[in-house]
Amino acid sequence: MDYQAVLEEVAAHARPYVRQGRVADYIPALERVSADRFGIAVADINGEVYGVGDWETPFSVQSISKTFSLALVMAQSHGGHDSIWRRVGREPSGTPFNSLVQLEAENGIPRNPFINAGALVVTDRLQTLTGDASTSMLHFLREESGNQDLAFDQAVADSEAEHGDRNAALAHFMAAFGNLENPVPSVIEHYFWQCSIEMSCRDLAVAGGFLARHGLRADGSRLLEAREAKRINAVMLTCGTYDAAGEFAYRVGLPAKSGVGGGIIAVIPGRCTLCVWSPGLDARGNSVAGAAALDHFTTLTGWSVF
Amino acid sequence: MDYQAVLEEVAAHARPYVRQGRVADYIPALERVSADRFGIAVADINGEVYGVGDWETPFSVQSISKTFSLALVMAQSHGGHDSIWRRVGREPSGTPFNSLVQLEAENGIPRNPFINAGALVVTDRLQTLTGDASTSMLHFLREESGNQDLAFDQAVADSEAEHGDRNAALAHFMAAFGNLENPVPSVIEHYFWQCSIEMSCRDLAVAGGFLARHGLRADGSRLLEAREAKRINAVMLTCGTYDAAGEFAYRVGLPAKSGVGGGIIAVIPGRCTLCVWSPGLDARGNSVAGAAALDHFTTLTGWSVF
Amino acid sequence: MDYQAVLEEVAAHARPYVRQGRVADYIPALERVSADRFGIAVADINGEVYGVGDWETPFSVQSISKTFSLALVMAQSHGGHDSIWRRVGREPSGTPFNSLVQLEAENGIPRNPFINAGALVVTDRLQTLTGDASTSMLHFLREESGNQDLAFDQAVADSEAEHGDRNAALAHFMAAFGNLENPVPSVIEHYFWQCSIEMSCRDLAVAGGFLARHGLRADGSRLLEAREAKRINAVMLTCGTYDAAGEFAYRVGLPAKSGVGGGIIAVIPGRCTLCVWSPGLDARGNSVAGAAALDHFTTLTGWSVF
Amino acid sequence: MDYQAVLEEVAAHARPYVRQGRVADYIPALERVSADRFGIAVADINGEVYGVGDWETPFSVQSISKTFSLALVMAQSHGGHDSIWRRVGREPSGTPFNSLVQLEAENGIPRNPFINAGALVVTDRLQTLTGDASTSMLHFLREESGNQDLAFDQAVADSEAEHGDRNAALAHFMAAFGNLENPVPSVIEHYFWQCSIEMSCRDLAVAGGFLARHGLRADGSRLLEAREAKRINAVMLTCGTYDAAGEFAYRVGLPAKSGVGGGIIAVIPGRCTLCVWSPGLDARGNSVAGAAALDHFTTLTGWSVF
């Protein structure tokens, strides 16, 4: 597969979709990003990386970090990795990603680890396991991406905290059901720091390589059992793109996780990990040009999990 | 009407219901109250008070305070008293009293001022109007009841705060919709102080007299316009007893407001205000013996708004 | 009280509201009614009737019939009148009047007898008790109103049936929960016939007199025990005006039942029964000018249940 | 791959799960099936079939038919195959499979074609396209399976109709939103006939071969475009096992469709189609032993889409 040629064709196809949708504006730090940006990168399972456009420009990972917090919790729970699943479900949410309705109906157990409530529970668990849920993630991402310059964006984290009433509501609500181990302010703070990490398409495609390598890290050591890596992919496919997971599976057919910074990572198990970025979002919070690019990538390559 | 004789007959009728239901146990300070207690008082519109049983024993007013915070906000909003109604509705909630579902569906506007979310909005408004939402209420209650010993119960307020995640969730959630004027911790704190006020049946029946006197205070001065007092009674009837308001109207037929401390105040417009107390609660949070007593009172007197 | 003078002032006050709102258009037979119409009538408990405007013009009673079906079921269930309350609740619905959500959450038990689902259950019961739920109601209304010309409007009943998928859904849904005694098509048919009855403000005010007379019929015989009549008034107040019952209680403060034909009946217990009619409806299905008229009536007379 | 050996090992693994769960009992015809049965079959893409246990015993396909009705509608809508997606969504339902809540919130558009409401819409469309939505499916299944003896089970269809109030409610409700083209009774009848078809594991594995062959029928002709077949697989994975689709994807990782008769078909794209049958169902309506068998099949073979 000539990845470079494919990516160039994909970028050309996606170009008309750039600037479509709407840049996230709930915090100023995200709103300032130019809607014009578009980048895409592929990292194959041997560590080769290809990219076009703004593939080396850092952006705010936002909810893509939820994939890594889940992986780290599963990796650090050897012999008891199922425990997180007593506190968070694995079913698509069926309602917009911040919904409190489901949480109330199901006694404080979030439907899955990729809605905000679920990610707060996972972050809480990671905090307990590591003592620092955000720094441990940052160190992991630096190692996997090979980019020691990765850092939090303090302006983004502060801005999220300032506008964080909804996440505070979710966390207090779960605390009321006894589903948090650490104090609400601490959990929220680490969650916002995780979301604020800045990474490029290149960084994310490389750092997510373990998902395509059935759990093996960049250095060949094992992060997750093969069945655990497969299972994260399954959760990505059914829950990774907010309330559009069914539509995304239908169109693209790959495990993927999106963020409101405009990034989407996707996995072709056994082959490669992709990351695409363009800040314009559709009504459900997924990058418009990013989804179009992944759709076209699967059309060109014929690769899909189905 | 020989109130004393009626109250004695009512108390005899209600006696078998005492110890039925379940004393509120979500905070230790409430759990310690003996389930055996029962008291009832009537204050007629001329200021005469009658009582039987534990009618002079103070108990935690809890949600009964919601009636007074609403009255105080309406009283202090002359010429613009409708403003609170842009931030809180007047419809029965149709779901258990802490529900977040409705709040989400209706963009952070609570259905009515007597569910917790609505009372938080009213407290927030009272805080803005008076600078101290809990002390201003305490002073008002001392004046109206004529009992200068009324006080907050610090143990109750602290205990509520310790177990206050659900109310914190509600407050943060409304803040996310822009429906709070003051900081969340301040609103919650004043709300808990209001709930912690200790009053007896006597105190509450006397302090609520303005509802039977079409808005006139104990000293004859006007707190509310007649139509405002009437309207608070309407909201009490349709929303005052949690998710059992329809049932309560059906059985008792009086405007009423209950609290999880086991108290219920009820109004017979133009005649008198009642307060009954017995700590055992039914599944919807209303005093079992208290409801039975009010039911029997209306049967004996033939008084009902219908 | 000079009713005639009051009604004239009320009509003058309500006039600007006539033509506001929107005439029900879900069936052609209702859509054809002129939005210009306005009438109001009062029947005092001695049988005197007063009216202004189009108070003698028949209109489609629609949901006002739900009051009479409930009364007839309660009247015919002597000694066991509570049985209907095992199949239908007494709580305000908290959601738009046709909602299926609540019905699903509460196992096929409608929240109250005045939402469509609840009225279908009441009609089903009346069908079992009388063998003909619509004709028995028509005969009762003829007797109470003294107008032997009252009749069904076949065009309306047929039109409702043609557009009756939502009511059919409700009925089948309750049948799935075992909450209907008679076949779905039969229950729906009688329900539509009841709604199609044509009556004037005069007819309705007179026919509803038993609600103001604590259960006594026009001829002085007893239809309902006093407490039963009081209880129907309570249900009217908390549930009689769709999802606006709280608002209606707040503004008007009277037990009332509205219909999408533009009529509203209201009760002042011990004094009189009113009926007002004007076809323009607000967003919740209540007559705009009708509500304004009742509001003004209570302001002028100072009569309210609160 | 020695399919026969794998199936035998899978059957041995699944054996302890047989008789677990509960046989569907909402209609007598299903209740009569012995809980002891277990069969599994695999049809590879070349038409070879393997099986163990009761793999040749016919059972009621029930909701598995939803896969075929969707495929037939997509196949007969060349050039305009997207039209069905204006009338039914592609998102997991997030609530139990018969829920009306979502349908109301989303204006009569079912969330996906595999919940009952969605399948009624697909059946309605197939009825319009073919003139006979049940017979056209039966003929297709006979041809694909090569078994001309396939037939409806009239007792099952009649029994479903007798207990069909909930489906009638769904259909009337969607008709009220204008989302049915044919009369409600006709749509329901054809839907019940489809569900009543009796097939064995062998029949279903062979008949579903087009899903593994990227749209090619048993005779090599094209039923669906490759992307259409892939998309049906995507919908099966995200929505095929009622409210347990996320859990099923997590555990098994294959596109699958279950039925309350105890059957489940699953697809390994490019390789084979499986069908497993055992009547004991878990709380969400999926065969307990069937899910265990598919789980073990993927463990043994290492085949998964992830």
C-alpha cells in the first residue's frame, strides 16, 4: 500500500469539507483555532509514519484522551481488569454525550467510558491507580509517540475549569451514587488536564499504535493482552463518536474516537492507526472533514472491519 | 369551631399511623429523631393558636422552608415579582423530587419552586436580593412566629453539606445553563442553612399565617398582595408534596408543603394555618401520620378548598 | 352578585384575546369553526343561568367530556368506587397530554383520568358498567342540561377516527399491559363519540352543576357523595388543563377542564359552575380568551379556591 | 481451519450454558420449545456447511428476519437505496427493544431497523416494493438456503397477532407521524409472518452467506453492492443484539443478529457466516448458550473484526 499516495488522494477528497461545520466555541482557547486546518497521518504497525497537510501541527486532543485513560486503567489492572466495568458500562449511550438522564435512570453508572461521565469514572480510577491521572497519561503519550515535547495546555485546562459546571454536575451526581473514589474537584481537574494535552496527527497515530498491534507498545513490550486491545477497539466502534457511532460505523466501518478539538483517531487492526484533524464539527461534535477523509480512506483501500 | 376538640380527635385518629413509614436517614442528624413523635397545631387568622401532642417540640423544617423563601422573594420583588418565574416554572414535576431529567429537557429551568432545583434558584435570587438568604429567612421566621429563639441547627447543615453531592450536581447543572446568579458553593450553603432551621408546629403554624390572611403579616402589615398569597397557595396545592401532590389534593384538598423532617404545613385560606409533625415518611417523602391527620381534619370540619 | 354585569365586564376584558391562539386543526371538522366566537355562561347552584356572547351556540366538547365520564364511573361504582384508581393515577402528567413515555415507565397505568390514556381507561370502565359508554353519557348530559337536543356530531367522530392513530397506539399499549377490559376498537369508538358531543356554554355550565352542588344533580337527587364531588374538583385543579395545570391554578385558581374545541368549564364549589368558549388555543391546548375570561372573573369577584 | 473440530469444541464449551436463561414465553408457540436444544452451523463463503448438535432442527427465526427484510429493501432500492434511511435511523437504541420513548422524542423515526419499530418501517417499505413483504422474504430464504421446505408457522403468526398489542401500538404511533405507507393491520400481519418463518442453523448460516461474500448471493449473482453488505454488517454490530450490542461487540466482536426464538446469526466478513441456536435467553433477549458459543468460537479461531 502506497500510504503517501492514498493520503494525498484522501486529502484532496476531503478538502471541500474543510471549513464546513463549526469550530468548538464553548471555551475561548478552542474557538481561536483556524477552521482552515486539515491534516492526516497513518502509522503502520512497523512504526512507519506518513502524513499530509497539517499533520505535524499540535491541537487539543480533548476526548481522544478518553481512549488512552481507558487503556491505561485496563493495563494497570492485571488480574482484576474487569473492576472498571462494574463502575461503567459498555453500551452506546443513545443520547447526547453529556446527558444526565441515563445516569439517573441507571444509578450513577455511566453507559460507557467515552461519554464524559464514563471518562470521569475512568479518570477517577486512574487517579487511584497512579496517584496522578493526568501526568501518568502525559508520560505514557510522550513515550509512545516518541515526542518528549508533548505538554498540557494550561490555558485550555483553565478555560475548561471555568466553564466546567456541567462536568462538575456529572461528577457530583456520580459521587452521590458512591461511584467516585477521589474528591470531585481532584477528578475534574485531572480530567481537564488530560483533555488539554496538545498533540499532532503524527503524535496521535503513533501513540495509538498499540491498538493496531493487538496491545504491543512501540518498544515491543506488552501494554494490553490481545483480547483487551480488541475490546477497546470494540468500544471505540460502538461508542467512540458520541451519538453518531452507528452512523460512523455505517459510513466508515472502523473503530474510532473523536474529540471536539477536531481530531479523530481510527484503527485498522493488524495494519495501522490513523489520525485526522480538521476543527469544523458537525452537530454531534465530530470533525466534518475528518469523517469525510476516513470514509474516503476506506473506500480507496477497501479496508474496513466489516 | 372548637379547634382544641377537633385537634384532639384528629390526634386520636392519627395515632395508629405514627411510627408507620420511615424516618429520613440520609443524614445522621435526622435519623436520630424518634419515630414516636406526633404534634399538630392550628393558628387562626386572629392569632389564636391551638395544639396537641408534641406541638411545641422543634424539628428540622427542611423543605417547608421552600414556602418561605418563595414568599420572601415574591415580597421583595415589588413591581417586578414576575422575574423569578422566568427562572423557575409553576408546573408539577411529574417525577421524583430530585430528578435531573426534567432539568435537562427544559434547559436548566426547574419545573417549580418546591423541587430542590427550583428552591436553589429561589435561594439564589433571595441571596441576590438580601445579601444573606439564610439569615434573612431566619429573621423573618422569628418575627412572624414571635419566637426569638429560632435558630439554625449547625449539625444538620453540616451533615447536609457532607451528603450534598446531589444538590451540588443540580446547582452546577443549572449554572451550566446560566440559571444561577451567585457562586454554586454559596447558594448551596444558604440552602442547607435554610433547611436546618428548627421550628415547632406552633412556630410554623403561626409563621405561615400570612398565607391564610391573604398576605398580611402577624403585625397587620402587608407582606404580599392578596393575589400573590393566593398564588403561593396554588403552587403549594399543585406542587407542595413532591410527586404526591395530586394524591394529596385528592385526599386532603388543601394547599400544603411537606418536609423530610416529617412536618407539613397546610392552609385554609381565610380561616387558619395548620402544621402537623410526625417523622415517619411514606415512599414519596411525606409524613404518614401527618397526611392522615390533615385528611381527618378536613373530614371533621368539612373544610376544603374544593 | 350581579352575574350578568360581571359576565359582561369579563367578556369586554376577554375580547382582545379572541382570535389569539390557533384553532385546532388536526381534524377538518374542528378547523372549520370560526376563531371569532366567544361565549361565557354561569349556572348558580340554584339553577339560575346567565350568559353573554355566543353562550348558546353548540361546540364540540372534546376533552371536557372526560370530566363527565369520570363522574359517571365514580357514580356507578358505589361501594367500590376506588377500583378505577387501581387502573389510573391522580398525579399531574408533567409531560404533554398525549405522552407515551410515562405510560411505559409506569406499566400502562396512565397518570390521571384527564390525559387521553387515562380517559380511555375510564371510558373502558364506563363501557363495562353501562354497556354503552357514549350513549349513557349523552343521556346523562341531556338530563342534567335539560336540553334533549344534545347529540353526537358524526362528522367529528368519524374525523377523529380517521386521524386516531395516536389514540389507537395508546389503547393498544395499555391493552399490552392488560389495562383494558374491552376490545381496543370499541373503546376508541366510544371515546371519539363522547368527544364529539355538541354543547353550548349554557348546556355545559348547567350540566356541570353537580360539581358545585357537592354531588347533587339538577333534580336534587344525589349523583356523588360530597367527598367524591370534591375529589373530582381536586383532580380538575391539578390535572384539568393539560400540561398547564400549575399555571392555570396559579392564574385562575379554580378547578377546570378544557377541551381542544375551545371550551373550558370551571367550578366555584358551593357557588356556581362556569363555561367559557373561544376556539383559539394556546400552545398547550387551552383556549386563550377562555383562560383570560376566567382569570378576570376571579379578579372581579374575588372568588378563588385559595 | 478445521471447522468441524472447532464447532465440536465450541459445543462442548457452550454445553454448561444450555438451559440457562429463560425460554421466551410471551406466546405459547415459543414457550413449548425445549430449553435443552443447542445447535451451531458454519457456512464458509464457498458454500461448505458444517454443524453440530441440533443444527438441522428448524426453529422460529423471529427477529433474525429483520436482517433479511433490511437486505431485501436495500437490494430493491437500486439508485435510491438511501430512502429507507430517511424513515429509520442507524443508531443503537440505548433502551429496551420495544421502547416507545425514543420514538416519541424523535417524531416517529425509529432509531434503527433492528428494533421492532424500525423493522415495522422496513416491512412497510418491503410491502410497497414487493406487494407481499412476507412471501417475498420466504421465497428469498428458500432460494438462498436451498431448502424449498421453508415455511411460515401459522400457529406462531396467529399467536403473535393475539399478543400483538405492543407492536400495534408502535405501528399506530408511527402512522400518527406519517411514517407508514401501508395500513397498520397489513404491516403488522406481514411482520408477524416474517417472524414466524421456521429455519435451522444450517438454513440460516447458508441463507446469510451474502453478508460474508460482500453482497454476492449463493448463485454468484449480486444481491447488494459490497459497500451495502458491509453496511448491513455495521448495523448488525452496533444494533443487532438489542440493548446488549455494546457488550456483545466487546465480548464477541462480530456483526450479529439475535431472535427471541434463541437463534443468533453472526458474520465473519470474507470468511463465513455462523448460526447458533439455544432457546434460553438472558434478560436482554439474547441466547445465553448462543452468546457463549460465539464468544468461544472467536477465542479459538482468533477471528474478530477488531
